[in-house]
Amino acid sequence: MRTGTVMTNDNGFLGTVHCQESLCRQTYQNFCVCPVDDASTDNSEKQLQVVLQPQDVILQQGQSKGFAAACNWGIRQAFADGVDTVLLLNNDTVCVSDVLERLLKEAPVGAVSCPKMIFKDSLDEIWFASGMLNCCTATVSRQGDHAKDGPTHSQKRQVSFITCCCVLLPRAVIEKVGYLEEDLFMCYEDMDYCLCRADAGVPIWYIPRAVRWHRGGGTAGGMPSVCYITRNTLYLHCRGWAKAYCWALGTREVIFGGISRVVAALLGHHHGRSYGRWRGAMDFCMDIPERCLTSAERTVLEMQDLNSVVMLVYNCGTYLDDCLSSLLAQTWHNWAAILMDDGGTDDSPGNCDDSAKRELRVRVVHQLNQGVSTARNIGKETAKGRYLAFVDADDRVEPEYLAALHKTLGHALLAVCCVL
């Protein structure tokens, strides 16, 4: 069983190096490393490429898109490498040498699993030993938080919450539940994923004999974290509720956060944690019209904004991966691709099927050779959503391709791209 290890870096060169070194010492070696740099500004991505293994090419995001987006990019790259499971790691992680082996060996088939997490500087103090999620209130009760390690936290058990700091995800689970929610940017993407996991009926297991050391403070902290935590907590708590309830809860947080901000400012703290709480509540209130939707409203909106991309594929297997890679890099994320295999006689049909296995947003339609027009018409009939775009498998599109077309459609009935 091959595992893809997705390791994110955000201005944390030394932490990422220590995490990489601990991976090199793993007793289980059938894995690849997919390091992702979230647009670091300290030149750490270039420093990392020097110290990484030759086969581990760091993926660089052109602009900071947050932890979830970085993880998703790494997951897609791992899928392209043909992995069966994905291990997500923060760069403030140091893995004990057998953590991957124990997670793979002791977790039930088809389950998400997480290790025991202990402070690196205090090896008998627990940072995280699983958690229990209340799906109704979107709140978590963390187990073992700063407690002394002992028998209570050494029992393998099924739980309902894990943190994305270190989690093993079977490929089948990702294909069933989906990727991390990128709109959250940072903080609480693990709670969101656990809520989606609960809806899908996927079990989570805490494996205490697998141990990961936590150095702490390596990925986030301070005012920005408080801002995102406040905003995302409100997002998750209000999911599915009427807008009136969302406005009431958001307004209350704006008032309390505003009072804390004024008091902090009088004490000389103008952009600290109190400001972050107020800013997060304000951001939530401004997003209520678009974000706080019932399940039915959300489904309708997603279908309205969905862009189906019909890709004609005929004897061009060597170009297919490049074209799909350019689609995966789109800044407009709500798209789905339909690969129309028009009876190719080379490796194209098999390459199409492999692409669909790697990427959840890709579907394949095979047919006998009937020509370009027929293939595109069938793709058009298969497409879903409000918008439709066509590309050929030997094309490459710029990252802003779909976003630019959507912007144009705000005041036009048809958008045409430039071809070079």
C-alpha cells in the first residue's frame, strides 16, 4: 500500500526540514512526499528544494490560498502518483519512526485514523488525544488537552473528531467525502471535514501506539488565527440555519468583539486578539448573504455557478495530463470536467480512466469514433450546471481562464477566450 505524505509550509523552513527528516526515518518506506509551499515570503521554498530528496519536488502556490488549498493541491499530486492513502502533516510535526506503519497496520479498513500527539518539549504532556464532535452545535470536546500521558489516553478507540495536523485518509474516503473546504482558508477545516465525514458515515479511529510530537506555534498564531477561528466557528455553527438566526448570532459577536476591541485599544493594544475577534465577526456578517444557506439553497447555488468543461480526447494521450494540470490550477474552483473519449486507438482511453480515478471532478464518457461535433454534443448533454466551456486535450489554459470567462459573462451572453 503506497502512501502520499502531504506536508505544508508557510514561512517555516526549519520546521519543515525537521518534519522531513523524521519522515526519512520511518520504518515504513513505501511512501512519497508531496511538500506544498503556500506562497512563503521568506524564500523558504527555495531553501527547502535544496534539502529535500531529489524526487520530492516542492509544489509552489503563486499566492497564499490557505492551509486547506495547500493540502488539496498536495492530495491531488499524491493521487497522480497513484497512492492508496494520504497522510496530512503540519510542518510543526516530528513523527516517531513507526507512526506511519502503526496507522496503516492498526486502523480498520476504510477508516480515517490519527495518532497520539505529544508536546516535543514535554514528552509526558499530551497535545491531542482525539476528540468528540457535537454535530448539532459544531463544537468539539478535545481529549487529553495538556494532560499527563497515561492509561486513559492509551486505549485504541473510535472517535468523532481528529485534527488535520496529522491524519491518515484512505483514498476511498477522500473520493467519498471530498477535499478540504478551501473557503475557510485557515482554522477549523478539520471540524468541517469531520462534519462531512459524519454525514458520509465514515469512521474515525484514534491509534495511541502511533505517536507524533508537536512543537507548537509553527503554523499559526495571534490576531489572524483569532479572526479566522471566530469567523469559521460562526460559519460552521450557522450552517443550514435561517439567515435571521445567522444575523442574530453574528451581530452579538460583533457587539461583544467590539467592546473587547475598545477596551484593548484603551490599554494600548490596537490590533491584538480582541481586534481579531471583532474582525472575524464582521467578516462573517458580510458573508451571510452568500455563505449562510440551507442545504437546498446551497445545492441550487452550486449548480448555478458550476462550470462543466467538455474536453474532446482523441489519440492525444501525451497531452492529456498537461491539459488536466492546467484545469487543476484554476482559481475558479467550482468546475467539473467531462472527458469525451471519441474512440481513441492509443493510450488515451486508459489515460482518461486513470485521470478520473485521481480527480473527483473528472468524469469519462467512452464512445466509438463519431467525430468532433457528435462528441461535443454528447458532452454537452452530459454536462451539469449553468455554464459550459470546451477545451481540447492538446490545449493548456491559464489559471484565470474560467474566472475570466465568468467575469465576462456578467455583462455578456457568450465569452470567448484568446488562443495562442
